[in-house]
Amino acid sequence: MKNASQTKSVSVFQYEGVPPLGQTIPLGLQHVVAAVVGIVTPAIMIAGTCGITGADQTLLIQVSLLVTAVATLLQLFPIGPVGSRLPVIMGISFAYVPTLQAIGGEFGLPAILGAEIVGGIVAILFGIFVKQIRVLFPPLVTGTVIFTIGLSLYPTAIKYMAGGVGKPDYASPKSWAVAIITFLVVLFLNNFTKGVLKLGAILWGMIVGYIISIPLGLVDFSAVGQAGVFQVPMPMHFPIEFQPSAIVSLAIVYMVNAVQTIGDLSSTTIGGMDRMPTDKELRGGIIGQGVMSVVGALFGGLPTASYSQNVGIVTVNRVINRAVFAFAAIVLAVAGFVPKISSVLTTIPQSVIGGATVSVFAMITMTGVSMITSEKFDMRARTVVGLSVAMGVGISQVQGCLAGFPQWVTMVFGSSPVVVTAIMAIFLNLILPKTDSAKK
């Protein structure tokens, strides 16, 4: 009996094999709790940007859950060269939101989906040639771009905390009260608790904020009653358009996020398997990310990336059994087929979302800082970071500064700071002379 017990406990820490349900279910739900807010919130935000409401907004959330489920299963059970065969959760990502909001505000959801298809193809090519292209994206460059992504999300968080621009309760004391209470709950759970409370801090904070919002009249349940019990999303429900300026903007972000995926896959294997990922695993992981973006766009899904918060769980508990991750994916898929569940998520007040996600955006920013300072932060590094962020953030914040150029120039370079920052960081990193320590 002792040996059998030991075998069961060890199997959780091995990639192959099926551990007991008593271990699989709680460990899998842990990943669901850590990921679910990151899965559905980008869809809610982009729906707001594009003016999508009702059943279509519910559908966007449904597809987000399903795309995340399929993308994760594809990483666990690769098909040919597609998939890493590593224990990761991959799904809809916050990292694309600033650029998606810029595209959605200018052209609408169809242009987002068209740019996403091309961006997914770019990610596939990046994965195929990852060894050759990776040199353009050292931690200094990638960290600078991720830092800018975090910065550019702060205004969105504040607008949401105030209740959402254009909403009846925008900037009202009750909207701010709900946002601040949600924020404080997340802050407390993140810093003063352990286990599931800490890992699900954002989810628990949103639940508290949601409950408080109901008696304040901030929650409208009318959409829930109209939603169906079961629905299979069909392809091409939303039209798809290919806008060149939108495609260029999003393609650059895809390349940056492919590099971040390399970092997440590396953290997973180092923290959970005591080794570096192989070239085949990195290639398959990025190709899988690109393939799911292309397929997801046909159903109305948003771009995918690996989930750093779930990678963090792996590095802490070292549970790498793919049955655990497959269970998490199945739970997300079941939720994705039930419009009632998705419609409940559309009732979350924007003040609750803002209060919960401001900490997520802060972590994205600090992830960039960590990458920037992971190598020697000398005068050369300061120049790359400082000038890149100054140009990217500066141009995007001064409306009309590119008005003398064609409209596509404003769309590509002026609507989101991410594109200019990425181009500047790559350019400066290539042309500025390296210090003696960097050369070594």
C-alpha cells in the first residue's frame, strides 16, 4: 500500500500518467481560478470599445473560454509540429489589449479579426524561424515593450474604475467605492494570504465587488434571462476585414508576445522540470499560439498567449502532470458552451473590472522592469529604454501630432505606444555600441 500511495503522489509531478481525481480536480481548478479573469476580461473590454452588446458580447466571452481550452489542449497534446507538449495554460491575453483597442476604436471588430489572422501567421513564421529571429528580441527589447504595454493599460483601468466612459454612473462616488473595495480585497489577498486565496486573489476580489454592486444598482441581469443554456459557436458569425495599418500594428505585437512565450515556456521547464526547453518545444509552442489565433479569429476569438500567472503556479508547486491541465481546459470548455455562464460574466460592472485588473496591469509593467534589469542596466540600456518609451508613449498621448501624415500612419504609429516603442527598441539595440561587459 505504501508503494501505491507513493506512486500516486509522484505521478502528479510527472508529465505522463493520470493521478487520482482527488488530486487532479483541486489542482486543475487552481489553474482555472488563476486564469479565468484574464480569459474573459479582454473580451469584455474589446466589446466595450467596439460597441458590442447583448448576445454578441456573450458570444465573445464564450469563444474566449473555448479558444483558451482548445489552445491549452493543443499545447498538451500536439498535432505534428503544432504544440509544445509542455504543461502550460494558453489563452486570450491582456498583452494585446492596447493595440486591439486602438484598432477596434478606429475600424471595429472585423478589422481586429482580420489583423489577428495575419498576426497568427506571423507568429507561425516566428516559431518556424525562432532561432534566427530571436536575436532581435533580447530581454532589454522585450522588457521595454512589455513595460510600455503595462503603462498603456493604466488609463483603461482608471476609466473602468470610474464606472466606464459613457455609463450613467461614470465618475460617481458609488462606482469609485466599488472599485476601491475590489482593489483593496485583491491587495490584501495578494499580500497577506496563502494558497487558493492568494492564487485567486483577483477572482475573489471581483466576487466581493460584484456582490456589493448588486444592492447599489450597478448590475443588470436582463441579459442572463435571454441567454440560452447550450450553444455551439459557429464560424464567421462576425465579419472579417483586412486593414493594412491594423495588420502592421498587430503583427509587431505578435512578434513581441512570441518572445514572451519563450520566456514563459522556459520558466515552466526550469521551475517544474529542472531543465531548459528544447528548440522543438519552443517552436511548437509558438506555432500553436499562432495557429489558435488564426482559428480563433474565425469564431470571434481574440489573440492568444501563454499565461504567466499559471506558469507561476507550476514553479511553486511543481505539478506538471498534463491530466491536471487537461482537466482545467475541459472545465473552461464546458463553461464556454453554456451562454448562461458567459452572460452572467457580461453583467460584471466596469468599476469591479477596473478595481481588480489595475493590479494585473501593474504586474505586466513590473514584469517588463524585471526583464529590463535582468542584464546590466548601464547607460546603453537606459538609452534604449528611455528613448523608446519616450517616443512610443509621447506620440500616442499627443493627439493630432501626426495629422499631417496619411491616416494609416496615425493608425500604425500614433494610436498605441506599443508599435513605436518596439520599433525604436529593436533599432536602438542594433545600432548602439555595446559596452565591453555586454560584448563578453
